[in-house]
Amino acid sequence: MTCYASSALSLEVVWTDRAKARLRQLREYIALDNPAAADAVAKGLLLRSKQLETAPRSGRRVPEYGRDDIRELFERPYRIVYALLSDRVDVIAVMHYRQLLPRDVEDLDDSVARC
């Protein structure tokens, strides 16, 4: 079984439920002070993740995990952490770059399996 995306022309990018919930939380928090900025941040993160449809390996390996299938894109000041699967890309977390990642990648999202 291949744990990471092939060189297909286009892959589906799926935001996991946990990642979607975190995006909503970020947007709601920012909206307390600036609703327009909140919308811009959310839109920017979603647009940035779309590049994974055609360039799934464009993000770097997440150094904390040392796995080729767990990668990240930056949309400052946020990290978009994603998992390369054989048929799609799963966005598993979105977080501020100063936040520490959990020790185990599976704590980011239950859907991440060990390859």
C-alpha cells in the first residue's frame, strides 16, 4: 500500500473534521476584533491549501515528525499540516506557527495512520 500521493495530475484536498473545526475557531476568534480580517485569514488558508491539488509535495516535511507523508505549508502566521495519502491529501491541522505540535502526529487527527 502506498502511504503517500502518487504523481497524479490532480488530487482531492480534504479538510478533516478536526482541521475544519480549528479553522472555524480561528476565524471566530479573529472576528471578535476584526470580522473582515477573520474572513481574509480563513479564505487565505483555504486558498493556500488548494495548491496541494496539483502540487501535493510543495510543502516541506514537518521536521518534528520526520515522516515524508506528513508535510506542511505556511500561510503566515499559520501552519497547514497535511497528510499525503495514495488518493488524496488530508489537511489534518491548522495552527499558529508559534504553537508546539504534539509529540505524536496521531494526536493531530485520529485519521493519521502510521505507514
